[in-house]
Amino acid sequence: MEFEIGIGKTARRAYGFDEVAIVPSRRTRDPEDVNISWEIDAYTFGLPMMASAMDAAVSPTTAIEIGRLGGLACLNLEGLWTRYEDPIPVYDEIAALSDEKATRRMQELYSEPIKEELIGKRIEEIKAGGVVSSASLTPQRVEKYAHLVLEAGLDILVIQGTVVSGEHVSSKVEPLNLKEFIPAFDIPVIVGGCASYSTALHLMRTGAVGVLVGVGPGNACTSRGVLGVGVPQATAIADAAAARREHLHETGRYCHVIADGGMRTGGDIAKAITCGADAVMIGSPMTRAYEAPARGYHWGMATFHPTLPRGARVKTEQVASIEEILTGPAHENDGTFNLFGALATSMATTGYETIKEFQKAELVIAPSIKTEGKTYQTQQRVGMGH
């Protein structure tokens, strides 16, 4: 349904996770019978998740631990791990910066050139841990470094930017042609982000095995404020899922929809799946792990942009292990621990056995879902009111 913004200008209502809720079905199910595994290309994962390609969330060490637990971590190949042989002192400095100086100093730290030899080295470090390796490049640098990721034996490449389209137009440079590059590349490619039906469909037509959905919903991202661009995640995911159906009808090929950003709790992840996602990409929850490299801080991929920063360094605090955050046990009741145990319980409570089935769950528009009957929690800042 469209609403008139002014004479001759209409807009469609869009919804975020806090505005929708999952409706229980006519059956419930034993949580032990629920299967939350995710299959993409030739790989099967016990958890339907990727850790975001952000320096604050993923290091080679955390990538191995996430892989051990059944997830997939994506390393940023244009970040600190490929700019510095030993980035630990850089992390220490970033954590010690005042809020007033953080962005300017991070711009300086990220001006250090990418060292090509470190790209292969970091991929090899992850692979040595015996897990599936994934890493990201921006569209501008894919062609320059693509041969290095192949030589290192990377398993899944992510081509990622704030907004990536299937048709980039430039009068200055020859842009990356995704429709030519992806089918000719020797390993599977995930591409994103996007936030609309038409863009998702165009990206799917490039031959990508997955599309990242989300423009600016992340905790550290300020793109929505700086650029005024973005779509609330519930609507963006549902639109991309509709594009997936059209693409499947056109080609017979299934392209995975991966919700990227805006998820803090297990309930958010469950809602992302019911909106149509096959898996989720999470960043800020991973930075709360004791093992996270950024000492309890988080920043986005465009925080240090040299001319137009579109992110903030935010404090997330280290509160638990990666295992506790992903698969439990949980010792707090705010939904931010045992994220995928919560997903499985949500599926069991509403009667669904697999991710594919859960995508068909009924949703209602429910802006009061977090406040209805929660007066004491809100007043005391505990539980859902925290």
C-alpha cells in the first residue's frame, strides 16, 4: 500500500524487526527435532549464519572458532589484517581513543596500504584451522586481488559494499561487470548489500550463490543518516525473498538471501528468517565476545572512509565467549546470548522443523510486541526493558 507524501509523491510503508511478530501455528514441536542447518553451494553449516566482514568482529582466530561452532566467518581483506603484519597494537590504540579523536585517527590507521602477501597469508591461517574460509573484497578491488584469493584456496568470496548494484555506471573508470566476473570465477560468490526487489533480482542474475540484504541497519553504521538511504530490514528481506522466487522461476537456480545487519537478539534472527532469509550476517553481537579482536568496540566498514565517514566506533563490551553468544548456555535473559538456541526454540514453539518451513510462518504487524505488559521490565530496565 502506498501513501501520499505530497502531491505527486507517494511512498510505501516499510517495517523493521521491532514492528513485526511471529504467529504460532496450530502445532508445536520438540526443539530436539528442529534442524537449523544451512546449505549453500557445496557447503553445509550447522548454524545459518555468517560473521560480518568487519575488523572488530572477525580475525583469523575468531573465524576458526566460529567455523568450529558451525558458522561461517568472513574476513575483511581490506582491513587491518591485510594492512599490518601484526595488527594487535593497532586494535589497542583504537580501543584507547577518545570519541572525539576516534574517526580521524582511524582514517590515518587505515591509510596504511594493503599488503598483497598478507591476503594469502590470512586465508591460509583460517584454512589451517580446518574450517570453511570466506573473505570479502569491495567491487573496486576485486579484479586487482581476485587471483590472490584463488591462489590461497579461499572457499567463498564475498563482494561487499554499502550498496552494490548489478549495473554500476561510471564515466571515470571501467566498473566491475558482475555478470561477467561471477560466472567465470572459480569459487562461489556472495554479493551485496541491497535493499530492494529490483536490485536483489539483478544481483541474483549475476550468478551469485547468495545476496546480502541490508543497507545501513548495523549498530555501527551511519549510512542511513549520512546518505538518507536504506530500507527497514523486515521489508527489505521480504522484498529480496520475492526476488528469489522470481529468479528461481526464471532460471531454476536458488539464490540464498542473507540478512545483513540490524539483529541484536535471537528474536531478531528468527524474524529475519520468517521474513524470508536463508541465513543471517551478524557483526555487533560477535564483538561482545571475549575472543573478539577489538577489545569490546565495534566499527563499520565505512567508518574510516577518507572523505565521507559513514560509521561510528561504538562500545559493545565483552561479556561472554563466542560459544555462549552463538549456542549458549545463556546466563542473561535479554535475548543476546545463545542466539541460535533461541532460533531453534522459536521454530519449535511455532511448529516448524526446518529453515525453509520457518520462512512460511505467519507474521503480524505488532509495534507493541516489546512493550505490551512489560511495565515493570521497562521501569526497572531488566529483560526486554533493558
